[in-house]
Amino acid sequence: MKKPDILIIGGGLAGCEAAWQLAKKGFPVTLAEMKPQRFSPAHHSECLAELVCSNSLKSELLAGASGLLKAEMRRFDSLVLSVAEACRVPAGAALAVDRDEFAKEMTHRIESLPGVTIKREEILKIPTDRPVIVATGPLTSDGLTASIEELCGNRLAFFDAAAPIISAESINREIVFAAARYDKGEADYLNCPFDQAQYEAFYEALIAAERAELHTFEKEQMRVYEGCMPVEVMAKRGKDTLRFGPLRPVGLRDPRTGHRPWACCQLRAENKECTAYNLVGFQTNLKFGEQKRVFSMIPGLEQAEFLRYGVMHRNTFLDGPRLLNADFSLRTNPLIRFAGQMTGVEGYMESAASGLMAGLQLARFLEEKAPFVFPEETIMGTLCRHISASESADYQPMGAAMGMLPPLTERIKGKRERYAVLAQRSLDALEKAIEQEMP
């Protein structure tokens, strides 16, 4: 039986990884890349898999989310990791590459794959009658975005304005308390109470903190995007602006003092296991180091472990939980898959992993096999759940994080030791799933 030709739109990390996974299975692939016919505002090279923001693919240490994700991806013969090894430069425990050499080698490997054709043109319409993987990234062209909107309806975001997320275990519960305003309903929020001196010190640090630079095209879009005001910009409108906004203390009582706090930062659970919490109303464009310094001044968050820092940038992404299945297929059409940052994963390796999974799952679908179920104990499994089953009403992109894994049944005191056990549990679970589902 002749295998169908698969169209992959987008030649970034996700698209290339998907092409590799499918070509290995003998599927003919057409990889459509609009460069050099047209460049996005952030891209300049004609090569595939161009790294834009950094040459670092983050840590390789197994007892950490980035290193664990790489270990899981290697089990599926990741092309991105293979090329990264060939182009790596010294960077301690991190996997860093020569960006130009990496892009050239990725392009060469894809061009050399039997059955893969690279089509250098912009795709403006997504076909619905053939297998397709859309992996065009956060700077998808306007024409293709319109086609995606036709398929998905009003389920696209065009600017990522996300607050930081911290691990639950790093919150000081002797200070932070659970309560609903006026004690009405369930105590679904955790509350970080400020006294006046703490608030004023925090306020001064916040308005003086250094912000990340936006690209020109992002500044233009930000001007017309409603509801994305950074907390540091809001604070500059006046010392009490936050106290009447995201830090309003009304209806809350600090059990340590019996009185209403001067101000109060609320934390909202990011998942049903309550292993991670979002800083409510803290969309920010501060540099990551500044976020760590300033937000750790919030009472009860002095030792906060940041699973994701707040971001504000141009980022076209789907409302995954309402549109996608865990195998990255569109719920209304299993022939159409999405991969990369468009699905709501964030980071180079996370994007590559999503392409790997989308390609693997599409191959299984076309071979009339059930989707491979990535165990919930794995980082890849958490990414699948995030894009398809996040319970947050305000869906936002997320990268790999150990704090998103199910907690251990036993208590292990040290974080490094605990993460090492989590990592081994992940690899054991993945190996067992592969033995059972991919004999």
C-alpha cells in the first residue's frame, strides 16, 4: 500500500524533527519553508532550524527538566540532539551550539533524507484532505494565520502576556495562607500578605527594575493589545495603583495578625495536583534575573523556585486544551497536526520535542496504530497534557518544569536528590511504555 505524502509547514526545529521522524518510517514528506521567499521579522538566514534568541539548548544535567527532556528525546533518536552534539561549543553543563553550523547541518541532514522534498514557498492555505503538520512558530505569517483561524475559529492568541509560575513546594506556608475573599466559596487562592514597609520596599524595587527589550514589531503590536499592561508599568502610575489592582487586600484577613494586610499577592493553582502556582496579575516584561530578585521580595516567596518567568512578546499560539488532542492532532480533523510553539510549548527543546511527538503520532495514525501514550511521569507527558488538558481558563505557553511532574509518594528532603529520583522514575516509566506499545 502506497504511503501518503505528508505536508509539513515550517522548517524550524519542530518541523525538521517531525520530518525526520516520518521519513524514518518511510513516509514521503514535503517540507514547506517560506524562506528565502519571505522572512519573518526575527529571521535572517536561509537555512532551516535557525536559532534566533540564543545558542544555548540549556542544561544536560539529568536531575533537571531540560536535561531530563533531552534524555527522553534521545530515546526516540532526536535529530535536533544529534546535530547539536556535532555542532556543540564549550558551555559547562549546558548544551550550546555554533548557531550557523547548527542551522547548516540541520539543513544538510533534512536535504539528504530519502523521500523528503523541501519546498521554498509560503503556504497560505492549510489543506484539509491530506496529512499536514503545521509548525510555523510564534511569528506565523498573516496569510497562514488567517487559514488557521478558519480551521480553529476564535481560538488564537497573538501576544503572549504571561505571569510567572512558581513551584508549590518553594512557598513558605508559615506566611502564605489559603483563603477566599470575605470567606466566600472555596479557598482556591493562596495569599501573600504585605505590611506597609514590605509593600513600599517591593514597590520601589519593582519600578526601578530593568525591563527586557522588545523588538520593534512587538512594540507596535503591544500598543494595540488590550489587557497586557506589565505590572511594572502599572506600578509607575502611582504608589497605590497595585493596592487597588492585582494586590488589593479587600476581603482578606491575615491569620497571623487577625487584620487585613496592607496589600496582598494572590497565587492561583496551575494544575489539579497544585504543584505549581501562578502569580495573579503579574504579567511582566522584566528581565528574568530581575523577576527573581524583585518577586522574591513578596512575603512567603523568599525562596521561590520559578518554573517559568513572566514573558511579553509576539507569540501566535492556539488555545490547545480546546483544540488539540494529546497526540497534537486537531480535534475536528485527525489529519491535521500542530507542533512547535504554536501549540503552547515554550523553548527550543520543547518545540523540537513537540515536533518529534507530532511526527511519531502521525506515523502511528497513518499506520492505523493507537497513539503512543507518553507516561504522565515524563516531561514529554507533561507537555502533552499541557497542550491538550490544561485546566487554566487563561491558557498560556509553558516550558519543561520538574514541578509539573506528579509528586513522589515518598518524601525526599533535598531538591537535587528529589529531582534525581523523579528523573529516574521518568526514564523507567518511558522505557516500560516503549516496551509495551512499541514492541
